[in-house]
Amino acid sequence: MNCHPIIRPGFRPLSIVLMVLGFIVFWPLGLAMLAYMIWGRRLQGFARGFRDGFAAHGPYARRREGAYAYAGFGHADGASARDNAAFEAYRAAEIERLAAERRRLDEERRAFEARAADQRRVDDRAEFDRFMAGRRRQTDVGRSSDAAPH
């Protein structure tokens, strides 16, 4: 049977009113209500662990790999209690595909950066050549006017 409580975690109108009333009547009640509003979903998951039987999933329950772990926190090596070989194979293939895609994108980025650096060198060289040509014209005009008779 699914039971939906009237007061649920989160900032709902009834929860806010109860929190304000709690602060007015006795401040620890308001503080408790605020904590429930913020962390209530986590508390419900913790309570669900107790309802499902903490002995079967508790701190001393033996896992498949032989590691001792708390219920809901997985194995000591980080694997899930419900490992699925097909999913793990799919996951490994996807991780490898993403790594290959990352390597390809990194190579494209390096090629683009090299191309952009070459283009900057070409542009800089062209700008420098224009500058030097302008300087030569100015010095040639200056020399020719100095050499011309007055």
C-alpha cells in the first residue's frame, strides 16, 4: 500500500506554515521542521532501509564479493549490488567509444590550433612586409628629396 503523507519534504505551503508556527511556539520545532523540509527526502530513504530489514542489508551483511558494506552504499570496490554483465559490457564499450571520440576531438583541436598558428604567422609576415614596404617608400622619398637640387 502506498501512503502519501500530508506533510512532505520540500518547501510546500503547509510545510512553510508549520515551520513558521514552530518558530513562533517553540524555536526548536521550527528548526526541526526546516531540517525536515531540506533533508526529508534523505530521511525517508534512511527509514526505508529500516523497513526493508536492516539485518539483511546492514553493516555486517556479506556481499557477493565478500566485502562488508552498508546497505545502499554499494560494494567496497564501488560496484552495484545488482551487477548486470550485459550492462557492464555495454558500459565498457560506451566508455571506450567516448574515449576514442575524445581522442579524435583532441587531435582535431591540435590540428586547428596548428593551422591557426600558421595563419597568424602568415598574417604577421604579410603585415610586417607591408610595414617594411611603407618604410622603404618613406626612406626612398626622403632620400630622393635630399638628393634633388634646390
